[in-house]
Amino acid sequence: MYDSAEFVKGCVDWDQLPDDGRPEVAFIGRSNVGKSSLLNALLKRKQIAYTSKKPGKTRELNYFLVDGDVYFVDLPGYGFAKVPTHVRKKWAGLIERYLTERPPLAGVVHLIDSRHPPMANDEDLIDFMRGSGVPYLIALTKSDKLSGNQRTNRVRRVNEQLADVGLSVPVILTSAQDKRGIRELRTWIGDLV
Ligand SMILES: Nc1nc2c(ncn2[C@@H]2O[C@H](COP(=O)(O)OP(=O)(O)O)[C@@H](O)[C@H]2O)c(=O)[nH]1
Ligand SMILES: [Mg+2]
């Protein structure tokens, strides 16, 4: 599993999305949440997904072909304060369309920083995914920065928030640093595709 992984392309428009029908697993979260790091850990690569301390560097839907048969899609992080509104709207439109109208989309991994409560954007996405019918998982990132008690509490809090909106989906603790949750994530993805 994950013996090969290669960057295929970055897409900024619907027409640029691949049309070969391979299943896709999308990764989404705010800038700096640890998305590139988690993708690297998942794919056992050091640098395949670009890790940057600069928020908002990734503005494209970045396609990685994994083992020749599934795409991992690194979606643009949300929360770009410095981007003009019309640009942000275009991205939001593309992402919403992608999440609802993309036939090969097999599952969505939503990354939320384990140290903080979900932000407004995260709550919007949770709400959005509730109606989408696409298999969905929440990965709480950077869990190595929490104590054991904090880890338990964060998962419970997120589960309570999900229950409040009538959603029941897996919530897992992850860390690109100590690799917590990586195996669980691989299993979940493996069951999808
Ligand atoms: N301690 C810790 N830091 C992390 C982890 N994942 C990412 N980071 C750090 O968080 C920052 C943002 O990571 P990055 O993967 O570029 O986030 P992205 O913007 O969501 O792609 C970097 O400084 C990473 O080193 C993690 O699991 N544990
Ligand atoms: Mg990134």
C-alpha cells in the first residue's frame, strides 16, 4: 500500500480535473492545519506534499496519484485573509462544486487542529458535508502537542458538536510527528476505494 505516489497536477478550474474516473480521496482544512504534513506521513514521503509555514500558499486542487489507482486531492486551505473577496469566492465555488458534484469523490478527510475548537469555517464544512452523502472523516491534527487528557477531551468535544448537528462520523487523533492515527486513516481510506 502506498508504494508509489506522484504529484500529477494542480487544478484551478473544473475543466482541469482528471477525467479518467479513478476514485479520489480529498483532504481539506484551514491553512496551516497540518494537511501537507499529514499527507506526507500518510504516503510515507518526506516532501511529496509541500509543507509550508506560509498560510495560503496552496491555491490549487493538487492531485497525487497513489499506487496508480487512486487520487489523493489536496484541496486549497480555507481562510486566506489576504486574498481579494472575488478570488476567495471563486475558490469557495469550485470547492463546493467539487464536494457535491464530483462523481469519483469517494471520501473526504476534514482536518481540524486538535488544539483548538472547530472554527467558523470548519463548522460550515461540517454542515455542508452533512448534506453531501460523501463518506466523511474528521482528523484532529498535531495531537502530539496535547496531553493524554486533552486528547480524550478534544475528541469528546468534537463528537458532541457533531451530535448537536445530527452527524455521526469517525473522529480520529492524528500526528504527522509521532504518526498517531496514520494506520487508522489508511484503513478508512482502504475501505473506501
Ligand atoms: N507538532 C506538530 N506539528 C505539525 C504537525 N503537522 C504539521 N505541523 C506543523 O504545522 C505547520 C503547518 O504544517 P503544514 O503541513 O504545512 O500545514 P498545511 O498548511 O495545512 O499544509 C508546520 O510548521 C508543521 O511543521 C504535527 O503532527 N505535529
Ligand atoms: Mg499545505
